[in-house]
Amino acid sequence: MPDLFGVTTHRIFYKAANFAAGKTVTAYLWSPAMVKSALQTLIEVSDGLYYLDYNFAATGAYLALFYEDGIKSIMTTFRVMVLPAASDIAVAVEQHILDEFDGEKVLQAILDKIETAGIVGVGSGPTAHTYTVTVDGVACADVLVNMSTDLAGTNYIHSGRTNALGKITFYPDLPSGTTVYLWRYKTGVLFTNPDVEVTT
């Protein structure tokens, strides 16, 4: 049973027996409520291939009976479904990830990695680099932010947590204009990591 997505006009195709050209191909379609359509005439594309643009006005299973030159040829069915909006799919996927995401375990693994690497605090370099974390435009407090010098996140140099205003100030001992990568973690929040910044 072919699936059609959306309550709208869909183009359906038909192949005549032995790809016979020049046939008069017609069809009746029954809606999910078993209401029979008027006789529909298909248009020949070429080489025994035909099509029909038909308004599938409801979701569910449709029955179609095709004729070639007035003689019954085949019966088939179509199922019309409505896909959820892309935004609804995105919300459902995000919620599933959050439901399956063990934030405490991930944070502990990151903290263990930081401790093993000997990373201490926000640094003691000569220049301050303030970074703000927001979620949907609102400052996000108590976010663990790690700074690395590589995109892979294997060379962490500093780590700390954002304050009530969602801000953290690092003091990296790096030349001005150095690209750094900021990795953000907080239980219940899914960040796209890393965020890329350039030191001042």
C-alpha cells in the first residue's frame, strides 16, 4: 500500500499492461468513508505510463480500480497520512534526548577528566575574557564551562561555573586573537558544543 503524506492533491501513476501506449485509462477511487468518486481519466505521459492528479481530502485508506479501454485491469490501495510538523518532531526528539540524558553522570565524567588533566580554575593570565551563557535569551546560572584550545576538546586549559547572571570570566594565558572552544554542561539543558570565541 503506497503511502501519501498530507491531505492534498497527489499525483499517482499507472503502467499499462505491456507498457501499451494510446490506451484510455480511467479509474474510480473510494475514500476512507467508502464514497465512490466520479470516473477519473488519466493522462498519458509516454510509453504506456499514465498519471492522475487526485485530491485526497481525508486521511486513511483509499481503494482504486483502474480500467484500460473500459476493461478492469488492476485494483490498488493508497494510505494518506499526515506527518507532524517539523517543529513538533524537533521538540519530541529533544525531549527524548533529555529523558535519556544522564546529566549527572556526564558532568561527573567531565569533572574527572578535568581533575585528571590538572586543570585548575579560570586561569591567571593578564587579560580577562568574559563569556555569557544564555538559554532562549535568558541568562543561565551554574553552567559548567570548560575552555579548550582545540576543536576536539582534548586540550582543556580552564574550567569554571557561570554566576547568577550566566557569566564566567576566564584569564587565559594566550595571545590576543587566539581561538578557544567553550564546552557547556548543565543537567537538563542540551547545549550545542563547542561554542567558538576569540580571546581579546
